[in-house]
Amino acid sequence: MPALYEEQINLVPPSDIGEGLRGYLEQLQEQVNELTRQRNEYFREARTPDELVYVREMGFVSKPFLNLKAATTLTIASGVVTATQSFHKVAVESGSTDDLETINGGTEGDILIVYAADDTKDIVVKDTAVGGNIRLSGAADYTLSETEKTLALIYNVGGFWAEIGRGDN
């Protein structure tokens, strides 16, 4: 995979330059080369902050963890939330329970993990049978009744979020 920035800066001293200045320019050249190498390394690693794999000089190196941004809270409004990242707490609109029927946001391949924002308030994730865009295992609703329960979804090309796992910890 080519680097984003491969150019090198070459300091070519004139032939009639003194030895002291030539030595200084050689040291400066080494520093420029090191800065260029560091910049290339940075751009290889930092093209997208959420990459699972990044490029080093000799190939691909896996990162030890998939690290999601800290969960932010989405509050249900008329059965709908809009996901803006991969990890969210979901809060009821009002009362002690609320139905989650539709999750807006996402593109094909996005993964979303949700959990209840409050142990005392239930989030009932509704399967698409009620007309939303969430497809759950067994076409059955799933209740996030405590903050330790999670639901993992993937956004599919058909415009829906499909369950890929759940945790009842």
C-alpha cells in the first residue's frame, strides 16, 4: 500500500561549500528524513481513527482492541432514535418503559451496540413486525431492562439494523 506522502526533501549543497557547512547540512538532511518518516508513519496509522488495522512500514498490524467512543445517550422520541456512533445508551422518552422501533443513521456494515441508560426503565426493542427497521433474532422483541443488557446490531444494505448478538449479563 503506498504511503500518502512519499516525497523526500533532498538538501544538495553546492560543490564549493566548506566542510563544516557540509557536515551541518548532512545532519539537517538526517533530521528532515526522520521527520518525513514520522509524518508518513502518522498518516499511515491515522487515516481513520476507528480503523481496526493500520499500516506500518512492513505490512498490516492488528490493534489489540476494537475501541468504541464512550457511549452517548439517545432519548427515544416516538419510537425513534438516531445513532451517531457505534455505542449508545438509550433512554426512555417518558415513564418507566418505552418502545424502540426505528434506529435512524448508519450505513452498510456499521455496527451498533446499545444498552439501557437506566436500570429502572425498560427499553423494549421492537422487531420489524411493528413496521420499524430493526430485525431481531427469532422475530421477537428484546427488553433492555438493566444497564448490563446489551444488543449488538449491524446495518444491512436493505436499510435495516440486524441483530448480531445480545448480552444478558
